[in-house]
Amino acid sequence: MKIRARLVLAALVLSASSAASVQPAFAWGCIAVSENGTYGYSYNYDDEGDARERALNECATRATTDQTCEIQECDADS
């Protein structure tokens, strides 16, 4: 009976430790827009900075000369 109790205790400890190490996953997405309505967006990025950069780069690629793109919104979903 002692071996069974040890196995149950070990299983409980492993379950608790793995549950405590689980962190929510965030997926960042951003929207960038220029003065003339040109846009760029990003989604499913682990890092907010990378999501911002992608949205701005997409907007700049689509924009004509002398248009400035700015981030309008960034959000993280878990």
C-alpha cells in the first residue's frame, strides 16, 4: 500500500508542477494606417515590437511617397 501512496503522491506533484509552469500564450496583432488610408497589419506574433514592425512595414510598402504610417491599434489575445 505504501508504494501505491507514493505513486499517487508523485503523480500529484508532477501534475501540480506542470500546471504551475503553464503560462498563457499571447498572440500580438497591430494595424498601421497612413494619412491617405493605406494600411498594413500583423497577427499572431509572440512579441508586440515584432507585430508593430510588420504592420508598419506592410503599410510603408503599400503607401505612395511622402505618406507616413502610424500604428493605430495593437492587441494581444490569449
